[in-house]
Amino acid sequence: MGGDGIFQVFGEDILLVKEAFLSSDPSCQHKAVPLRRIRNNASNLKEDYIEFGAAKKVLESPNEYTSHFFFCTVPVSNSFGHMVNIPYGRSYKVIYYLIPSLVVVLCMSATFSGLNLAIMSFSINDLKLIQECDTDLKNRKRAQDILRLRRNSNLVLCTIVCGNCFCNTSITILINQLGDLLEFSDYYFVELLATGLLLIFTEILPALICTKNALKFASKMQYFVIFTICITLPISFPLSKILDRALGREDADDTPVEVDSMQLDNMREEGFDEFDNFNEKMCFVRKTLELRQKKAEDVMTKIDSVTTLDSKQPVTHAFLKRVHKEGHSRLPVVENDICGVLMIKDLLLLMDDEGRGLSTDLTAGTMLCVLEKRKRHCFVMNTLPIQQFMIELQQGCTMAIVVKYMGDETEEEDEEGEYEVIGIITLEDYMEEIVGEILDEKDKVNF
């Protein structure tokens, strides 16, 4: 078969052939492609032959859904019968559509990858800090735009991932079609080219560009994200609901703003230390942040350093003078265990009794019963977070007794287990962790 759709037929008695055609079945019952006789013997050939031709467009686009045909003649010859394979023709005009489509899909894939980095790299806490504290008004507006999207974080994430997967799959298909058209569609060519394009355009470039301009890029592309959400909603919405149920929904409106030590260091590097008393204020803030990680045993006053009273201690004038001289405002009263806390201000009325002798029936335990102070203190575990202790203070607990569970560490703590008092903790202990040592009129200072 020639390149122009010409069949040259050789053989004995070939000149007896009146008609030829291509059939889709070997019995030659169906004329799929009719052939016309062009000429007989050429002058430079001694053998008898006939040339048959067919329109090239007919061969490139056969009527049957097959590319294999049988060459048939009239009259029928039983001495030969060859199956003819006619490849489909290629139209190179499609390359003008493949390459622009590949470029567009690559750009969209890079955009989705960049949006994933730009939007999801910011936590809600970071965005709220920028919105409320950044000196650049444009950055505040950009953070507000991104927060609007982060109200449905899982939906935005599913939308971006769906769009990125669609683009990456389209890139592979287009490269495969381009390889078929250019006749180098080996699997390693498609794999290497697709991997290289995806690596450069959807991983490296978005990471370089969007990490440096994440806030600006995400803010400008917010309407593109909303448009993509509308398109992919039938897929992304059910997936986002599954994530909400499995991992929880991130609420941008109710999330409180928090500052950590690293963000304070960034503020110092950005020049905020030029403001008045910045370092002193940041010192207080840093100590407050560190306080969130501390427990009761880290802040308490150890029991060895605490002055306690026996419940049978007589409340004499000499005793009151000694307590006043020591400068303590609260005294734990011990009766086997700590049974209450006696406040010095409750004993002020007894200070003017000069006639009080060395012996008296009034004891510290009696004072607790009279003043109903036995239940005005609370017990806390040594592992209690300090923030939880502040809640106890708000409920009226003036001083907490810190205890430690003495049972086996592998056993669960219970009410009947053995506990040991290891210290006390007050509001003053809490404040000293923030502002440092507090020296009041009762503290002894050596100059």
C-alpha cells in the first residue's frame, strides 16, 4: 500500500480482476471501502499488476469501528487473502489546543498549591493578631479577608485539594495525548515529563512565591476560591462535613487570641522595642505566658517554710505579739492534718487585752469554730494547672493547701488513698510569678 492510498496488486491472472474493495469480514460479504482501478502494468515492470486507489480521507476515517480490513476482489480468488492494517490518520492541528490547555492547567495547579500554602499556613490566632495588632492597615484588611474564608476551613481545604487533583490529572492526560501525537508516547517519557512539570510548577514555584507574599496572595484570590467552592460544592461539601465530624470544626469567631514567646521575639525583631517601656511590658507578658505551663507545685510555698499552729495553741497576748512580729497574715491550724486557716485580722480584737495571762481556754481550734473558718480553704493537687487555681480563687478560696498522692503512680487517684501536704499557695504566690518578689510591710528586708 502506498502513502497516497494506492494498492498495488501482483499475481498470476491478475488482469482478470474486475473489482476490488476492503471488507471488515474475511468472507468479503460487506463492502466497507470501495477501491477504484487506476492503471495496469507499468512499463518498467515485467510482472502483471493492477493499481487500485481509495480516497485518503475515507481510509483515515472508516465507517466501521475497526482499523483492520480484508482485501477482496471480484471474481474471488482463493489463492491469496491478506488482512490490511490501516492506521488512523493524525491531525497535527490539535497541538494548537493541547499546548495552551497544558499551560492553563499548569497555572491553575500552581494557583491551587499556592492557595493551600497561603491560606492554611496561617492559624486563626495568627490572623486575629495581624487583624488587631499589625501597624499596616493593608495587612489588617488582608487578614480580615482570609478570616472570612477560614470560617469554613475544612470546606476551603477540600475545595483546594479537589481543584489541585483535577488539574494534576488533566496535566498527565494532556502530556499523554501530546506524546501520542508526536509519536514518542513511551511511559517513561510521560512519567518523567509529568513529574518534572508538576515538581516545578505546582511545588517549587508556589512555595517560593506564596510563602513570601502569602497574606497578599490569599487576599487577592479570595473571590477565585469562592467561585471554585461553588463549582466543586457537590464534592467538597460532603467531604468537609466528614472532616467536621471526625476532626472537629475550626471556629474562627470563637477562637481567643493568644500570644506565645516566639511571637514576642518576632515583635522585638520588627522594631516594636522602640516604644516606651516595651521591654518591661514584654517581660510581664512573657512571664504570664510561661505561667500557663506551670503547675501548683511550681508556684507553692513548701510546707517546711510555712508557720503552722497546733489546734490546742492558747491564743494569749504573747502569742499574738509573736505572730504579729513574724508578719504572717494567714496561719494554717493543724490537728493531725490541716483543719483550717486562721487569719490574723480575725484576732485584732484580742490584741488590746493587756490582762490576758499566759494561760487561757481560748485556743486556735476554738477560734476556727467560732469564726467558721474551717471550710474557707481548699485542697488542690500538686499537678493542678495554675490557670485552674485562679478559678478556685474566684470562688472564694483565700488559700489552697497543696497535696500529693502517695499511692502507687500506676494506680488511679481516689478519695481513700493517702495524700501528703507538701505546701500552700496563695494569690500572692501567683502574682510573684509574674511581677517578681513582692515586698510588703510585713516582709523582713535586710539592708
